[in-house]
Amino acid sequence: MSREQQVDAPRAPGSPGGWDVRSEELVADAALVREPDAWRGSGGGVGAGAKPARRGAVDPVKALMHRHRELCERAVDPLEIAAGLEAHGVTDRTAARFRHRDVFALAEEMYARVPRDERDDRGEGERGASVLAPSRGAPEVPAGWALFALLPGVACGLAAVGIELSEGRARYAVGLGGALAVAVALRVALRYGPLRSAHHVAPATRAWVCLLVAYALFGDGLMRAAVAGGPDGLWAPSTAAALGLSLAVAPAVWCARLFAVGARGRLPLSRGLAEFTAAVRPLLVGIVALYLCALGALLVGAAAVYGVPASAGAWALGALLLLSRLLSSYGFTRAPLLMLGAAVAVEAVSLASVFAGRLPGAAWLAAPVEVAVRAWGPGAVPLVACGAAAGVLLLHSLRVLSRASAHGDGAP
């Protein structure tokens, strides 16, 4: 049969011009693919040491290489091809249809069958940059990102000093101006640092974060007053929690950078996807633990300055915010949206139940929250709400951020 009569594999429905796991399974199962055109400048041959191409009418691996030609051409090792296939939904089960034990074994054959001149034409600079190239919203950060991370803490510290030195209406003006300054500084630190998101952050996510921060500042005081039968007037915001969380932006950004560099550095050292996952998961746990220690120290220090107990709820909130932003920076935005919303819902329902318990015959509604607040303080509510959500996000992060496709070149 002439090359003009050869047919490509069927494309998956709903993915015009694309290629996904359904197409690859069709290739392996139905064996409908004949050898595609030869690689550019290779004459259809393979490099020295490569596995011999399958002879005969059917060669599904060659068809897979044809569909992922760009990935195969720029790959500098099999792991990079494996990461790209993983990002496109190829699993070990799919690899078995191509008569390989797992995705990495399939990637090794694809890498071996790429014509050597296609790989050797690239300079050493491209070889080194390709493996460490960022992906999925973890781009290289501009110079000065480490200093930008200090801006929220500096702005909040200056605002706190201004509030202490002012009185009356001037204090409210200084507080409002300080809040705006912290918001601008936080935007700069996130936009020009390792925690910036390459994907659009949903407005709902921003709203949930604002509500959680507002509860950290005002929620404990309102909850304490509500359980005591109030509120009878205005209650003071938790300046210590605000200062501690603002100062913690710097260690959050630095920890995110450590994780990105550490994970990418393990790509060329790993001999397979399982080995890479086993190396990245302890790294992620260590980074989160390091941040929690830094956050706890900052919250304790800020509380000591104001002579109040450290807020356990703010500590849990900081963990939730770090994991949410870390996932978003790699392009995983759905789980943070759901968990932030769940934490807001728990805090809102807890606070509403206290007021609803004042209705005739409805005291049982407020009983669980009142018992918890009297036993452990008002910080128990955000500790449970944010802590549970942070725990779920940590488990999710261990699953998705330990994939090679989240860090290596070839990710979507």
C-alpha cells in the first residue's frame, strides 16, 4: 500500500486536532494504524542502540510517537516523555495495551526509537533547560521575588504601629489604609513570586479567602461575645493574628520556591515515575512542616507583643492558604475552591447556630458550638474548619504534585 493510502489512528471524540488516551487505546486494541511518514531527515531509521522498529503492517508505538512527535523530539531522557504521556492521561493500563509493563517502559522505547540526529542537533543549553523547564503554572520567577515576599509583613507592621499611636477616627483611617496597603503588598508578593498562578483564579476563590481572613480578624471576638449573650457593642479585631499571617507570607513564598527547585532537581535523577513520586512526597511534607513551624513561631511572637494567646485558628488558616495557593500555582484550582468554600461554610454555620439557638425551643442548635467554645476557646471553630480543609488539600497535593507531569516539560 502506498503512503498516500495509509490511515492514521482515529481521533477521540470531543478533541479535534488532539490526541488522548481513548485514541491510543483504539490504536492498541483495533490495530488500525499503519506506519506514518518517516521522521524529518531520518529516512525512517532509528539511532544506534535503539530497539528495532516493528515490522509488518501494524506498529501502534510508532503511531503513538507520530502523535506525540514534538514531545519525543525535544525530550532529553525517557522520564520526560513519560511525564508528558502521564499529563495526557496515559496510564500503566494503557501502556499494557502497547505490550509494556508501565508508562516508563513505553517511554523508554519511544525515546530509543527517536532518530539520534533529532536529539543530537540540539545544543547543550537546550538539553539542560528542557528538563528543568517549568510547567503547569510554576514559571520562573523574576528577580527580587524574595524581597517582594517581605512587603505584606512590613506593611502590616507599620499599620499596627500606626494604629497604636493614633486615636479616635484617625485610628480607623489608619486601619483602613493599612488594610489596603497589605492587600496591595500581598498582590505584588503573589504575582511576582513562586506562588503566582498561571491560570485564572475564580472570583469565588478570592471571595472565600477574603471571608476566611475576615473571620480570622473578627470571628473569634464575635463568637466569644455571642456565646456570652452579646454582642453588646463593637469588638476589637485580632491584630496579632493579622500581623502573624502577614509576616508568614515570606516563609510561604520561600517554602514554595524550595519545593519547586527540589522537585525539578529530582527529575533528571529519577529512573522512573514511581521513583520520582517517592522522592517528591517526603519533600512536600517537609516543606509544609517547615512552613507550619515558621507560621507558629510568628503567631506566638505576635501574640506575645500584644499580650494575648496565640490563635490556633489562624495557624490552621495559614496552612490552608499555603496549600490552596501552592496547588493553584501548578494549575490545580478546583480542589482549593471546594475546600476554601467548605471552610467558610463551617465557620458561617457555626456562628449562625449560636444566634439561632436563642430562638424558643432551639437551644440545641447552639449546644455543640457553645460547649466547644467554652472548653477550648473561640479558636476551636476555625481550627476545625480550616484544619480539616487543609488536611484534605495536603492529601490531594501528595497525589497531584508528586507527578512528574506537574514539574517537567511537556505538561499541559
